[in-house]
Amino acid sequence: MATIIDAILAINPNAEVSLADAEDINSITWLSGAEISKADIEAKRTELQAIDDAKPTRAELKANAKAKLIAGEALTEAEADIIVI
């Protein structure tokens, strides 16, 4: 799950903030750097969550890897990692 902090750091990797409540965007205290609007933070958080949601799950990668091995097809790096790790 994309967090408020993930979104802030994706917009500005040098941002320094604290949150009284990790899920409450209204609890942000800006420690240094320019403030980022709540709308921009929410938009980036939604974007990051969509990217995360589009990634295959571990079970999906494992199933894909097994099917490809049986069919003699090449694996993606992520599929190979599932088998090795």
C-alpha cells in the first residue's frame, strides 16, 4: 500500500516531514523544504497505488514461472527470483 510518506518522497526525495497519524494527511508537519499540496500528495499516492496494484502477486509469479518451465519458455527476472528465493 502506498503511504503518505511514499507519495511525499516520490514528489520530493529531500522532503522532511513528520506525521502524527500515518494515515491522516492533515497531520503532516513540514520540517524543511517547500510544502506539497494535499491534492498533489493524494494524486501521487493514487498513482503509486495503481502501480503497486498492477504488479503480479508472488503466487501469480510462481504459477507463471511453473507454466513457462513446463512449456520450455524463458522466465522473467521476477519469475526466476520467485524460484530461487
